[in-house]
Amino acid sequence: MSTDTYLPDAEWRSRPGLAELLDVLGGRQGQIRFVGGAVRDTLLSLPVADIDCATVLLPQEVLDRVRQAGLKAVPTGIAHGTITAVTPGGPVEVTTLRRDVSTDGRRATVAFTEDWQEDAARRDFTINALSAEPVSGRIHDYFGGLADLCQGRVRFIGEPLTRIAEDHLRILRFFRFHARFGKGAPDADALAACAARANDLMALSRERIADELLKLLAVEDPAPAFATMLEHGIWRPVLPEIDLQGLARLRALIERERAAGLGPDPLRRLAALLPPDPPLATALAVRLKLSNAAQRRLAAAAGRTEEVEPLRALAYRLGREEAIDRLLLSERDVAALAELEGWDRPRLPLGGGDLIAMGLPAGPVVAKTLQAVEARWIAEDFPAHARALALAQEAVDQLLRPAQ
């Protein structure tokens, strides 16, 4: 059914080139609407990053019209009806209305339609199925999404078990959306369905699981969602490493992030969920097909100990983010983070040639001595060139003294 609710004015609606794009795609004739997150988040007075539109126009006609208007059109997902129009204000995704022909839990075969409600019915949750006319701002709500949004309720459109069978990733999406938009206990029917079908997650690619996991960890406080997921065995089939001890570490980290005035960091929070075991962290990161940089960072965080090392020394040895991870995952005072403000990793201001010039014979002893000098230089908090040379001279003199 349609409502008499209207989309509030928002900054994103005035992005350069957006009005022209909507006009050429039939915005005044009812051929295109805003859909999804842009509508939902605007109603909640949240910032909007991505603009998605749906249209009755077929993909090739969208391409032709956008290009005739002098804008770049990229067929990013044309087989599924999606065109990206590049406007001066940023990209806008335009997708032809669709209906599912068949699904297998991982992907769907679709056909195009001109039925707005049929397209909205494909979406997972009622709060994601809202659409808005671009000129009037009038909102269309076919499944009670406005009421659910107001009440902080994340609810599947239709039968939850059926929707999960269509796309198993919806299990993880349910918990992410509840963590971000939900109030109180999760929808009982949705939770029961997710728990019943948790083993379906094993059919998904590890990249899709990793993407949803990190998105969930990026919400302000994902700990309640993780608690519910652990209680109902959601992670057990695909990430058995996550347990109640990890949940306790995650909660402690969130408190320390807030105390330090830092925003959510998904990788750091993932590290908190894992025990301090570098081989385990590395194996999990590889299994999730995370980037090499992410793998190194998780392994560094997992190598944390109770030993106290100056934060700058740690940052020099491991990297800035890795040092911050180590500190926040420990019990050390978060005020120590001030040591890294305005600090860039320095370079040791001398090399092996300087040691040889001081009289040290060439050979393996040069590298060994340079390492010892570097260790003292780090311990003295990276003094300037003159002091570094003095440390080097002391080391060389000590080595040469027995031979004199």
C-alpha cells in the first residue's frame, strides 16, 4: 500500500547532476524512484553515502538515455539490470525493476518487470523495501516498513525461512541490520529462522561471510548482536573460533575505543574476538580471504603479550595501526595513544657504511652491530643524527677495544 509520508529534504538530494539524471530517466513521469538505504537512512536523519534508484525502464534504454544526456554510463551489472550513472555529484546506481525466477541460496536468476511491489518484495527486510518518488518525495511502503523503522524492528518480508532459502547471507544481514537499527529483542520469527538455518552459511563463499562480518563489526556496538548469535549457534558452522571469551574481549575493546575517542575499527574488533594465537589468527584470515595487509595486522594483534613496551617502539617495530591495536587490546592506559599524535615512523639516520668508516671491519659483524645500535636508538626514543652517531661510535669502540 502507499502512504502519505514524504521523504524529508536532505543534502544528498541536491547533489550536482542528480536532478538532470532523474529528469532524463522519467522522474516526472513516475518511471524512477529512490530505493533502499538512501530512503531508509534519510527517514532516520542519518547521512547517506550511496544513492540507489529503481526504474521501469529496461537497462539498454537507461544506458542510452544517460549517455544522450552527456553523462557517463557504466554497465556495472547489466545482466541483472544495474547501470551506474556517473554524475558530477558522484555515482548513482539505477536498476530495472526485477522479479526472481529462481534462487539457490547464493544467487538469483531474475526477469524484468514493471511492477513496483513485485520488485520491493525481492528485498530482504521491510525497512529496506521503501521507495520514494524523486520529485514529490512521496514514499511507497508495501510491507509496513515505515512502522518497523519507527519501532526499531527488523523484519523479513514474507516467511523468514523462505527468504533465507533464497539467499543464505540474509542470516548475517539480519543481525547486522538489527545491530544498527533494532531496538530491544530481535524479531522472534526471524531469529528462530536464522537459528534453524545457520548451517546454510556453509554454502556461502568465505568472501561474502567476511564482508558481512566486518560490516557487522563496524556498527557502533555489535556486542549484543554477537551475544545473540553465539547463544543461538549462528557462528558455529563457519567461525567456531568466536566464543564467549572473545565476546568479553570485544566488549572490553569497545569500552576502550570509546575512552580513547576512537570510532569502530572492524579488523581490531575481529582481533578482539580471537584468542592471542598468531597461527590461528592467520589461518582464519586466510580462510576468510582477507587482504595480505589484514592478515598481517590480525597476526600482529594476536601476538599481544602482557609485556610493556613503549608505544612508539611498538609502532616502529610493527606499524602504527598494529601498535594501537596492541594497546587497545591490552589493559594499558589509553592515554598513551597521545605518544603517536603527530609522530611519523623515523628512519635510523646511519647505515653500515658509517660503522665501517668508524673502523669496523666489513663483514657479518657490521649488520649485527647496526642492529644493536638500532635497539639502543629505539630505547632512547629515536634521538637525532648526532646522538645516533655517538651510539654507533660507542658500539664500534667497544668491539675494537679488545683487539688493541
